[in-house]
Amino acid sequence: MKKLTILLLVFITSTIVNAQKFDDAVVTELSDKVCECLKTKGKIETKAQAELELGTCMLSAYSKNQEYFDKNGANFLEGDNAEKLGEQIGIKLVGFCPESLPLFMLFADEFADEMESESDNNEENIIITGKITKVENDKFKSFEIKDENGRKRNVLWLTYVDNDQLLEDAVKGKKTYQFTALELDIYDPRIGEYRNMLVLDRIEEKQE
């Protein structure tokens, strides 16, 4: 069974593709304020609490500049705007706000079974045999892996990784490992577009 956290990223991405589109500047401003609000929250352990805190932060962000948001077609109280805005804000938060990930992971069990079949059909496993040559910490940790043919690939570490205890040694760059990654389209807030990215799923010792 695919990991719930990976399914969550696929679910949010597919939802936003089909959702009503609000002005990107409006969504970005709301997302920034929601992220700041989430940073003030303590540990959230239940789905009900996650829904409450996320909804509270969204409403708080909206109310601080309601006139601006209403003027730009983002009236929370109109129709299903709150739900649609929430979808766009969600994908923004996943791209730049680490504090949001624990909340969204709590929602995963509701759609995991439904998304598993689609996920199995659409995800492509990429296997890279090589050494980690660089570790970067830009919002989320990523690894530059140089394979046995000299090709360099960047892989994100977004979710739980099978055999992650091996990473401690792998980042030293001395031993060759086999890395399995999932190829996903993930929103990149730096360019405002979806990018095809590799997300680390598993690491194994190379079999001689």
C-alpha cells in the first residue's frame, strides 16, 4: 500500500487542477497568513482538531484584510468560496509551509483507499543506484545523487522513507546505495507552476 503522505500530495494536486481558480496573489497572501497562524499552534493530534485549527487560521487571515479579499473575488462567505479557496491554499501550504504537513497527514485516511488505485496507475518508480553528493535544506531537505553513469538527480525528502536509518551513513557520500523515488507533479511556489519532481520513497544497500 502506498504511503498515506504520498497519497495526500497526489490528492491535493489533483483537486487543485480541477478546482475554481482564484487570483494567485490573493491565494498567496492568504497562504502566508495561514502559515504564520499555524506556527503559533501546538501539537495537533486529531483530524477534528486539524480541521478546527486550519479553519480558524483561514478565517483569521481573511478577516484581517476582508475588504481587499472581497474586492478580488475571494469572499469567504459567498457560495462555496471557502471550500474552493481552502483547496488552493492547501496546495500552496504543502509547497512552502512545513507546519501544515502534520495537519494534512491527518486527513489522509479519508481518501487513501480511493486514491490508491489511481496512484498505482499514475506514479512511476525511479530507481537510482549511486552516492549522495550534496544535501540541501531549502524549505524541505533534498539530496543530490550521482548515479553510476555520472548523472546527477535531485530527490526530495518529504515523507517517511523505508530504511531511513541508512540515510545517516548515505549522506557521507562514501558508499553506494539504491534509492527508489516516486515521480510526482508538485507545485513549486517559487515559480508559480507545477514541476515534475522526485520524492524519496526507499533506500537500500547495494547488492554486490
